[in-house]
Amino acid sequence: MKAEVEYLHGNFDNSNNLLATVLNQTTNLLDSIKAYQLQIEVSIAQIQMQKALDIGFKAIEKLGIKLEEIQPVIEDVESLINLPE
């Protein structure tokens, strides 16, 4: 995949543009998942972890898996201070 070659050469913008084209034009689920996987790798290489997570969640939804975002409830903040390392 040309997008992967661009990524490996450090041409992240070119890689992302090619991957966006793939995702817009493909109807094959496996091709989409491969493109999402590479988008995640590109994001991680650019230290864009939240973007990588968002792409991963999008890919998981494409697979028909629904994840719910649940915020943790912390009732006793003081207990967090003494957590073991």
C-alpha cells in the first residue's frame, strides 16, 4: 500500500491523505480496517495518542462492536494519594 510506504518514509501528511482516499472509496471491511490500523500507527508516530484512540474506536464500531464511554467515579480523592507505585 502506497500509504504505508509514505508513512515509513516519514511523509505523514501524504500517508494520511492516501488513507483518507482509501477509506472514502473502499467498500471492503478488511481494507477499511487495514487503513484504520495504518492511521493509528501514523498517529502514534506523531505522538497523537488521542487521535489514535479515536481512530481505533471508529474501527471497532465498523466491526459492529459498540463500546460505551463511562467516566470513572472517584469518591475518595485522598485515597489516591497513597496508591502503591
